[in-house]
Amino acid sequence: MKIGQDSILGLFFAITGIVALWISIQYPLGTAGRMGPGFFPVGVSGLLVLTGIGVLVRSISSPGELLSAVKWKAVVMVPAAAVAFGLAIEPLGFFFAVLLLLVLCAATSVKFRLEWKSALGALVFATLCTTLFIQLIGLPIPVLGTLFK
């Protein structure tokens, strides 16, 4: 039996959801009117488990695309970009850390070209993220880091 991409994706979603559910049920749930810190993570991780099961059922019922070669560049670069984002927040600030994250993740694609359209898109996305997370939600993260002070 050959393993398809959908089977692996379904297993990944289900296992990730189960682990997240196991971690999140340790926090108080609260009620629908007064939600505790575990309310939202339990809901999201439960949905992730259901999604994983759905993808697994679909992969069993219909033949999907077989697993192709692993793209190691993406496997290494995407987690490295997340670590770089975390390390860059203090010195660069949220805005430039988001830009760094976008460029590093996009660089994993063979189609990636740093042109004016992609640069403009990254700037717009970083601006939207900064507005949403810092201005609207109020996360206590500086927009510009210590390098710019």
C-alpha cells in the first residue's frame, strides 16, 4: 500500500489536534459567557482533530496524489523563519520581523522572485498585521525595535 499526501496530512492534523487538545484541557474552560483561557484552544484543537479525521476518511475513500519527494528547503526554512521572527521582534520590532518572516518563508518556493509586486504585497501584509495585532488587539509589542531608537 502506498501512502498518499492526504493520508499524511490527515494524520498530521489529527495528531497535532490531539496534542493541542491534551495541552489545552489543562486550562480552565469557563463558560460561553465568561470564557476561560482554555475555551478557545479546546475548540480550535477539537476542530483540527475533526478536520484530520475528515481528511483521513477522504484519503481512504478516494485515491489521492502519492507522496512525492520531500522538499527539504521548505522543511528547514519555514521553522527557521519562525525562530528568526521570534528573535527579531525585540531588535527590529513587529513590522520588520513580519517582513523578515514573509521573505524567509516565500524564499522556500522555486517561483520566488523579490520584485516590486511581491515587495509591495509584503509591505501591505506587514502593515495589516501591525494594525491588527498592535493597534486593534493591543499586543504589547513595539512596532519598531531597539535598533531604531
